Amino acid sequence: TVLKAGIADPHHVSAAIVSMKQLNREAVRLLRLFEVHACTDVTGFSLLGHGYEVAERSGARLRFYWDRLPFLDGAKEYAEQNLFPGGSCRNRDAYHLWVDFPSDLSEEMQLLLFSPETSGGLLAAVPTTIVKEVSAQFASRGHACYLIGEVVTGSGIEIV
């Protein structure tokens, strides 16, 4: 959106392109080495849209930690300027009823979590007992792996 508008910082564009060129193939190969309870690619329905689908189909609640969520360089700054693709609002309209946000999280940052991804990573649920092993395996292969939340009792999604 910011690229189309001609206002994107070139460094942010370069970082975004590098990120989008990463294929999930190797991540899937690594995850197949472990017990995985659920896995989805985060694309057009956003982190929260895809997360809700996982939670709903699993009969569980996902708790995401705001301070652990990885964002592309510049994403928060562009969000603060209210620069979003149209899909963000559509995703929010479709999924907001199942998401609980902290009262101090701005509407722009909330909407950022509904932003569609052209080529996002994988959202995978693995047992807590193997999280360190999974993270180490990803790191040893030069792949990013973020522990962004946990599965808890309930339904829907909460951001804390």
C-alpha cells in the first residue's frame, strides 16, 4: 500500500522483498521433524484471521503476546499514519468479534494485526515441552522462529 502510494522508505521495501521471497518449504520440512498440533500459512486473512481459524477448529483460545509479534521494518510507523490495504478492514470486520485486545492498544495497532500478508510465515502450534528444541533447529538452519503466544482454555483470540 505504501509502495503503491509512493511513500515507502526504500530500506523498508528492500526488507519486505527479502521477507516475501522466503519460502515456507524449509520451515515445513523442519516442522515435520516434530509433533505439530496445528499449522497454517499466514496470508490474506492476516495473523488474526488465520489464528482464529486455528483456534476455532481446535476448540481452544490463542493468546498472542503483543511484544513478541515480529513486524516488518516500518510497519508500525505506516500503521500510525493509517496506511492499510483494504483487506485489513475486511479482515477486521470478519474476525473482530472473536478477538480481545488490551484497552491500551491503539486502533491502528489492532488493525495492523488484521493486515493481509502477501507472503507471511507459518503459524504453528507445538507442545511447550519442545519449543526450545524447535527454536534451536530453526536457528541452526538460519531460519527465524518466534514464540508469539500460547494455546489456552477458551475460544477466540486474546492479545496481551
